Amino acid sequence: MKWKIKKCPKDGTYTLKDSCPICGTTTIIPHPARFSPIDKYVKYRIELKKGIKLNC
């Protein structure tokens, strides 16, 4: 499923476009990622979120 609504991280404006109509900043998808209890990539998301380098 592709999300259509997007949000500007600078001013919080919601839009359907790829860039904010007010400030021109690239918009982001405001929806959280889907949760699965059987998630084999959770350690990589934690690594990205916290900025930690895991040894694999």
C-alpha cells in the first residue's frame, strides 16, 4: 500500500506533493512502519535510529 499524504518536517504542513508548497522542503511520510513480531531486520533499524554500528 502506498501512502499518499505527506508531511513537511520543517513547518508541519500536510500535503500530497513531494515538496512542501510553503517552504519547498522535501516531505516525509508521517506514518510509522508496520509492526511484525517476526521481524528479522529489527537490529538494523535500531542501529540506524541510535547511530550505533553493530558487528555482524
